Amino acid sequence: MATRVKQRIAEGKACVNGWLAIPSGFSAEVMAQCGWDSVTVDLQHGVQDYQSMVQCFQAMQAHPVTPMVRVPWNEPGIIGKVLDGGAMGVICPMVNNAAEAKALADACLYPPKGKRSNGPIRAAMYGEASSYQATANDEILIIAMIETQDGIDNIDAILSVPGISGIYIGPSDMGLSLGMIPILDREEPKILAIYDKLLASCKKHGKFAGLHNGSAPYAAKMIGKGFQLVTIANDSGLMAKAARETVATTRKEGGAAAN
């Protein structure tokens, strides 16, 4: 059975992706009930480790979200381990060329398509143990992050690699690599032109494009532009934003006694 994300993308729909930086099963459980199509545990820049990732997956399993992981790097050991732990999608940072994209695909796919080692200790719990290996290659989302000029220049070659499902743009690192400040919701004409180029390449190759966003209005605008996977901030950022707004409203409406 296709994951929620894979099914929606196949239908031409967009997916709204949650992002977990907080290493807490309870936090993951709360997020999983909020309407996201997928929820991604961030092992690269979040305060997560492998054990907290497993706890987040356990907490989310009762809800119809697709569990995904951003791995810390394009390294087959951690990629295989997050898949064995139950990830149905892998977002990999700094994929710059076809060779790196092939290494990512090889780490995610069982032979003969790839080089993934067998041992889905948790992943097989999603169905019959004997059926996981038969369907995993078709179900796992393999997503290459495009964050540098090399990645931009090599986009057609990256998307031509068998097994790559789509790309995910990291606007902060992309800006940093191009000599700009590292921010999310970018409006620079140069960056927007790059987005158009990457989206056109995805359309040509029949793949999808994802983007990390800082706000819901910007994410909605990017869906209109053609992105099919949009992330909005992360759990800690959303919590801090809601808390700040709550405190500010209380002080404003409470008058002198609240200030």
C-alpha cells in the first residue's frame, strides 16, 4: 500500500510536511495529530538521535502520516539504519552530482536495484515481515537535497539516476553557497529563477520537488509555483512562535498590570 505522500504526489496533489527537531515521542505524537501528510525527523540539524527517532516513529504510528527522516549525511550506514527503524522516506543533504545521487539510491534500495543490507527490524512491523523486502524498493521515497551551485548545474543528471524520487531544496544552504544570507522564505529574483529551473527539470523527469519554508503563506505560494512537498518551519519554531504571540497578546490586552 502506497504511503500517504507517495499516493498524493501520484495524484498530482501537494503534501504538507511537519518537521521534528525536538527529541520527544510526546512532541511527535502531538504533531502527528495536526493534519500533516508526512512528518520528518531531523537527524542533521535537529536535537534528535537514532533512539529518539525510533520513539518519534512509535508515537506517530497510530496516525496516517508518512514517517520520514533527514539523515545527517550521504552515508550508507545511517541511511540503512533509519530505513530499518521505519522511515518511509529519506531526505539526504548536499547531493551535488549523479554519483552522489546514485550512492544515495544504492543505500536506500535492496539488491538488485541497490546495495541496502537486509535487516528491517522495525520497518517490517508495518506489514508481514516477509512482504517488506518485496515492496520496500517501490515504496521508499528517496529525496536528494539540492543546496549548492553544483547541485543546480547537475540537476538533470541527478534526476536521471534510477530510484531518485524527487528533490528537496534547502533555501538557507543554497543562499549561503551562493554568497547570500541563510534564510528560508526567499524572494531574490536569482533564487526564484533557480526554483523555476529545478521545477522544470523535475517536471521533465517526472519527479517531484520539495521545499523548506518559514511560514504558511509562503509555503502556499510555493505550492502554486509547483512544489509538491512543503515543510513549514519545525516543531520548536512553531511552538516558540505560538508562545511569543500568546505572551504578547496577553501583555497588550492586559494593559499596565501585564507589563
